[in-house]
Amino acid sequence: MSNKAYIQTDDLVKVYRLGNVEVQALRGLSMQVHQGEMVAIVGASGSGKTTLLNILGGITRATAGNTVVAGYDVTNASAVQLVALRREIVGHIFQELNLIPTLTAYENVELPMLAAKVDGGRRKARVEELLSIVGLEDRMKHKPDELSGGERQRVAIAAAIANDPKVLLCDEPTGDLDTETGSIIVEYLHKVNKEYGKTVIMVTHDPSVARQCDRIYRIRDGQIISVQSPTADSESEAVSRVDVIRERLTEIKAEIDRLDEQVKTGTIDLGVFAGRRTALTDRKKMFEEELHRLGL
Ligand SMILES: Nc1ncnc2c1ncn2[C@@H]1O[C@H](COP(=O)(O)OP(=O)(O)OP(=O)(O)O)[C@@H](O)[C@H]1O
Ligand SMILES: [Mg+2]
């Protein structure tokens, strides 16, 4: 287990059989996601994205291959263990939102906690906390058809994180929304990822949403065809930052040498010298620490 990534699939195969028709939805799909990452899954319709998410979430079983989610052996889990996985480890936002139309926003968020037998007092406090996390304190009594698409999506996020899962699976969370509303939803998902430390796997067809993730997995015909790290474009920014720091360090060292020379030749007041030298060495130390932080 120790050499496995936080979330890992190895050669996943999924064959759906309908009568004598076979669909190969996944054809040897391998991927790794690290704890705390937010990754996007992109690919054409029918490429296997939902199938992958459903296997990670313990809803569908793979035909072959191995799956580990947050240290949990999904491949060999019993039906009972898969229920526990769904209740305790993963939160799942489905492509067709699974909100119950007859229940209010409050009740929809409360539902997973009822399933997990959370006691009444804690439930109430948690529902209120969750609805405020997604900015819907004033929509508690609304039923899904009394909410906008973006609001419904936020209720689904609140319900998915109700039992404090380690991993959040989101299937097209911005699917039917306009760009503006979609970006609000993505903001909330980033918040869940960064502030609450959840590992997030999000299926999306929106390139601008995908680019905001740590990595993008591209699926075609049930296989990963590429992995991109859009935020690692900031790697080149990091490189230029290193250059700037090195340049500043060289300047500071030269200034210190000049000061030392001046004090030797008596062309500088000792008090002034002491103050400037301390200030310069402090800055030098700060820049050196920053270089150290950048792994240099
Ligand atoms: N329950 C099922 N029974 C039979 N075939 C299925 C089933 N679910 C999915 N498929 C087929 O498996 C393939 C992959 O479907 P999947 O839903 O994973 O695609 P997707 O990438 O999520 O597509 P979309 O972007 O349209 O949501 C498709 O060809 C689909 O028709
Ligand atoms: Mg899908």
C-alpha cells in the first residue's frame, strides 16, 4: 500500500453488457492522484469519465484492474465496505444532481448525515454550517425546483461534503450553468479543496475550469491519453523568480563588500555602517531563505 498514490487506478477495464451488446467503457485506465490535489478529467462524451468516477466512488465495479481511494482497497471491498466508502470516504456530486425534489435544501444536506446516524443537535449545527459555506443560509427552506441551477449545484456540494469525506468526486459540476455561475461553483470547489483539504476529482468539459486545476487528465476511448499540469506553468514563473532573487543577492553581496571597504578606509561613520550592514545582512538572509524554500 505504501508505494500506492493516495488515489490510484491500475489498468481499469469496464465492460458494460446489455443483452448481447458489449460496450468497452474503460480500456486499461491508469491514473494517480495525490492527497490534497484538485484534478480535472476531460474527454469527449462517451469516453468513460462518469464510469471512472463511479468506480472511484464505489458505485460501479470495474471488470478488471485495481482501484485504491484514500488507502481504501476498492477492488476487493465487499458490498458493505463499499457502502462505508460512500458514507465516510467519498462525497459524490452526480452529473444529474441527486437532490430529492420533495425535500428542502436543508433536508437534502441533512440526508447523508441521517444515513451516517449523526445525532440531531450536531446535524442541525452542521447543516447550517454547510449551507453557509456554500452561501445559501437564506435558501434553507427552498426545494430544488425553487432554486436556480447554480444554487442547486451548491446544495449538492454541501450535501456531498456533509460527512466530511476525504475525497470529493464531481461529475460536470458546472455542466448546465452559464460561465459566470459556473465560475462561482468552481470557486466553492477550490475552497473545499484548499481550505478544507479535500482531494477533488472533477469531470468537466470546460477548458477554463480544467485549467484552474493542479492537473488535467485527458481520456479518450477509456484510456488516459495525456496528463497536463496547467498550474505548473507557474514553474516558469518560479524560475524567473529565482533569477530575480539571485540577481538581488549578488547586488546585496556587492553592497556589503563596498561597505566593508568603506569602513576599512574610514570613509563611513561607524554608526551608519553598523545600521546599513545589519539591514543588508537581514535582506541577504531573507533572500537566501526564499531560495532555500524554492528548493535551491
Ligand atoms: N449502465 C450502462 N450500461 C451500458 N453502457 C453504458 C452504461 N453506462 C455507460 N455506458 C456506456 O459506456 C460508455 C462510457 O460512458 P460514460 O457515461 O462513462 O461516458 P462520459 O465520458 O461520462 O460521457 P458524457 O460526457 O456524455 O457524460 C458510453 O459509450 C456509454 O454509452
Ligand atoms: Mg458523464
